[in-house]
Amino acid sequence: MPTYVVRVPAGLLSEAKKDALAQAITEAHHASTGAPHLFAQVIVDEDAPERKRYLGGVPQLQAEPGGHIWIRGDIRGGRSAELREGLLRAIASRASDVTGVSIDNVWVYLSTMEPSTIFEFGDVVPEPDAAKEKAFVAGLAPDVRAKFPNGK
């Protein structure tokens, strides 16, 4: 389902802040889309100090004052532009709140994928629809469902 990759300079976030950021992104996705919490995957990827970023062909500082966070989310297609804009704003705001990084330095990109092109948990994922999502979760193997309290 949705996969969010969060890129940050190495050492910018403590383990507790990484955990809180993953929770915040998961909650923002759930609140905006209604999709179950267990659908959201968050990967925090720290850039090595020697890794360079370029903007307009110009090298940028890895650790800008206060830091910089880049988040790319691959989500299922079929959602309105208004929903996607709300999701972008919610993720950026929550990421800024949790990490203390200025919202000006939190960049969020969403890419949509057709559900028919995603295979997870042993099956092709459903269209964004509450009843289909509920049936998908109900069809998960018991050991998989047990990892997510209350089916979240």
C-alpha cells in the first residue's frame, strides 16, 4: 500500500523522533484517506555525510540550519486532488511538528500507482474503498493480522 520514504541527513533525528515521525505519517495517511493504519509503510533513510544533494545543479548543504527532510510517498491512485493536497499538507505539518524542522525544509512528493500494479501481503491490493479494504484485511493470514493491534 502506501510507502513513504523519508530522507534525512545522518544524525538529524533521534530514534525516538524517527518513531514519532513514522507514527505521524501513518496517522496523517489514515486520517486523510481512511485506509487502515497497517497499510502505511514508512522507511526512514539517513543520508551518509558524503552523499551530496543538488538543487539547480548546485550542491546543497546536507545539514541546513535546523535540517532538511524529503518525503516521497507512493500511494494508490483513485483519490481526488483535494484529498491528495490535504494529505501533503498534513504530512508536512506533522513532520515539522514532530522533528522541529521548519516546514519550509520539509518537502513531500506523492506519486500515485494503480492498485492493480501493487502486490502485498500475498495478494493484489484493493481499490481505495472501505469495504474492499476491510475484506482485504480480513483475508490476511492470522499471523500477519496479529502484528497489528485492533486491525489497525
